[in-house]
Amino acid sequence: MSDASQLRDSTQIVLRRETLDGVEPQLDDEFMVSVFSDGEDRCRIVGSPVEIKAASAFLARRGITVR
């Protein structure tokens, strides 16, 4: 059985809000993900495991570190 934290990690990315400045429109256009505010300084990118993996690669190519 899957661990809840593993499933959550494969379906979301949490970043500082300013990290997405300038790339959020491209992210929305290229991937089936949703971006939500998570407090004042963080945001949460949520999608299927396949979309999150592709979005992570997209962000990494732009120098954005995803953990």
C-alpha cells in the first residue's frame, strides 16, 4: 500500500511564491496543473504524477530547484 506522503509528493510541488514569477503562465499553458496559494509566501502546484514529473523537469530546465 502507498504511503500518503509519497502520493502527495508525486502529485504536488510546493515553492516560494516569487519562484514562479515569470514562468507561471508558461506552466499553465504547457501542463494540466493547478497553482494555489499556500499562505502568504508559498504556492502549491497540483496535478497528476505524470504532469508533476513533467512540470518538475520544466522548472529544473529554468534553474528552479524542486525537492
